Amino acid sequence: MSTPLPRLPFHVLSAFSPVPGTGSQAALIIYPSNADSRWLDDRYLLQVAGDFNYTATVHVAPTGEKGEWEIRWFTPKSELALCGHGTLSSSYILFKQHPELDTIQYINPIAGKFQSQRITSSHKEVQISLPSLPLDVIRSMGHGSPQSHPDAVKLIAALGVRQTDDVLDISEFKYGSHKSFIVLIRGDVGLRELGVDIRALGEIASGQIIVTQISPETDSDLVIRSRMFAPGIGIQEDTITGSAHTYLTNYYLLSKATQFLPPQLQQDTTSLVIQATQLSERGGGMKCILGQGGETVRLIGKVREFGNGYLVDDDDDDD
């Protein structure tokens, strides 16, 4: 008779949640080891993500090294190449469970190695350091002349931007293997009110479509707003997207898009702090800072746990 597998604890959380009722929701599943048969079964990981039906279900398993976990993220439809709110959520719980740790090391088969840091001054805030786009890709972005992009007409129409002159830049990149875009629009355009055609966006790009603007509220910090759509990977519109903000941070601070910053912020862009808000229905916010060399981005945000328990093996319920 086989030994039953241990029950798997789960937590449900909201990440990048400055106030209750905001932030991106995620489920976290913690495995006893990376040799657990369920951890090794991609179909099981995807099935659990489908059962929770959040934009991200996070699976973590300890490697055996102190303070190190493997991590994977799934939508109900597919595996994600990078997920900021899932990583922030898992870090919040793991730091609570391991008060002796100030840093957590993560390993992901797509994103590689990265880490999170405890913020001792706040019991709800966590800092994660995520890999951004390669610097050669970043340097190719932000040149302006958006109408020169072959997808410009379809993309602008699908986003519901009525005046083509309101679009300042269209930059293309890859989210994993998926075609993706950053679309920069003028700060006085009603980003929240755009009538977006989700189906049309899915026909243009299979990855992330990030539409962003610089807020007129920008002063000493750069204040940005965004929305993010990814119907090709099972996300109609995301609540608040950590991975998108790693790309936006390098886009605004290291690419040719620095030309669109207010003059007072163009002198030393690498030291700027970005205050970011995502204008989804729930909304959310975070602070973004360039890591050393620009290869990583530090995201700081609040996490709120609103439930936990154990997964039940459906075989246990059979009569």
C-alpha cells in the first residue's frame, strides 16, 4: 500500500495592494520538496491553476539549500515566463514562515535566478528583484515614430485611441516567446476610459500589450500609469502586473523613451524612483527602482492575505 502524500497548504493573497480591495489576486501552493511527484507533474500544476482561476497560481518548492525555492507561475491556460505579483505573494508568506531569513533566492526554468528581500520597517511590504529585458532590447525601444510600426494602425484601433497623434511610441518585445508591445500615450489621454477591443488585441500579439503614460502629477519621482492586456495567455486585462513594470522601468529609464520624460527628470534617469499605478477595475500600485547595471528591477509593494487552507485530493471525496 502506497504512503499517502502530505497535504499541500495554500494561501490566497492580493499583491501590490496599497489599500484593501485593490491589488492582483494570486493563489500560492507550497510543496514539501522539489522531489514531490505533484511538483514534477506539469499537468497537475496547470490543473490547480485552473481550479483557482486567478491570473496567477504560484507553485513553490524548497531546493534543500537554505533560503532557496524553485518557483513556477501558471494562469488557468498556460505557464507564465515571469510573474511579479505571484513572486511578491510567495515572498510575503515565506518570510512570515521563516523569520530568520532576510533574503529569499528563487529559481525558475524560464526566468532564471532572482531574489526577494524583507523590508523590516513594514510587515506588509516586500521587495522583489526581477530580471528585465536584455539591455540590447531595451536600447532598441522608445525611438518614437509609432506610425512606422507595421502593426500601428491595428494596434491603435484595438486600444481605442481615437487620435493617432496621442500615441508617442510603439515598442515591440518578447514576453518569453510571445510577441508583446509597450504603447506610450500622452499623459492627458483618458487611459482608464479607453474602449479596448480584447479580441482584436489577441489577434495582434500573443503576449503582453502594455499601454502606459506619464502622469501630469510627476514631480521629483516619475509617476506613471498603465493598463495591461494579455488575452493570448489567458489574461483579458490584468489587475496589476509586476513583470510589466520591470519592463516599463527599463523602458522609461534606460531606453530612448527618456526623451519623453519631463525635462527636470532627464539628467540622471538611472537614480529615479517610479511611482506606478495600474488603472484596472481593482487597481493597484508599486514603487519601481532600477537594479545595479539595469539588468534587474526592484519592485516594492504591499501584500494582503485573505485566506488559507489545504488542497483536498478529489479521490478522498469519492464514495
